Amino acid sequence: MIDAMLTLGAARLKELPVCFFFSNYEEVGHGACAGFPDACRQMLVVDMGVVGEKVAGNEQSVSICVKDSTGPL
């Protein structure tokens, strides 16, 4: 999302009916309960995925964090 904002630039973003919302609460289900305008009609949600050595996720497929419940070793 940050890359999209930087690529579009501030002037273009002001012309578009788009908002960006960053939350650190999505895991507990209340990250998007507030903070975006009432005019919002659609949402595109981007979630994180754990990748790295000794974790089940990878960069080529969906990563499910629960599979890595012990975390990196």
C-alpha cells in the first residue's frame, strides 16, 4: 500500500476516491471497526504472511500463521 501511495503521489491521491488504513489489530478482529469514512463502499484487505527460515510460510503461496504457532526458532 505504501508503494501504491508513493507511486501515485500526493496530488493524484487527492483526486481519487481512495483511503488507506493501517491497523495493528487485525488478528483480534477489531482493526477495521473505525477509522475510515462513511462513504467507503468497498475494501481491499492486505494481510501479512510469515516467511523465512524455519517457518511454514513461503513467498509463493498463502501463509497461515497458526501453522507457525511456535514462531521462528
